[in-house]
Amino acid sequence: MMFVEQIKEGQSVISADGGPVGTIDGLSGQLLKLKNDPESGGAQRYLDIALVVAVEGDTIKPTVPAAEAKERWSEAAE
């Protein structure tokens, strides 16, 4: 993944349709680890890094809308 080195704790994950998905807590293998903040439903969540299309400053942009990103996240690193 060409974006891995740009992903840092505290960055916002903003979906393709501009909706908030969560805040980065770190990486777990090929998964984005999201903090347990309101955007992630108040729980630790994981999202596949393959969905990332760009990292722009403090924003990580997945290729999918917020609703689909939330359907794809998991509650445990697999």
C-alpha cells in the first residue's frame, strides 16, 4: 500500500460522500484501527486499508460512502 507510511494516529477518516467514519487510532496489519469516538459508534472498529484511495493532510479518504464503510468495519482485528 502506498498510503501506509502517511497514516498517523489522530487523522480523520472522511468517506467518499463527505461523511465522517472515524478517527485513526493506529494500524493493525492491513486494517485501519479507529478510535472509539462517536463516528465509530463509540466502539473500537477496524476498516480494511484497501478501501483507502487517498491521504490528504490529516484526512484519510476511503473509496466508499460513509454508510458502506460502516457496513464493512469489524469490531475485532482478524
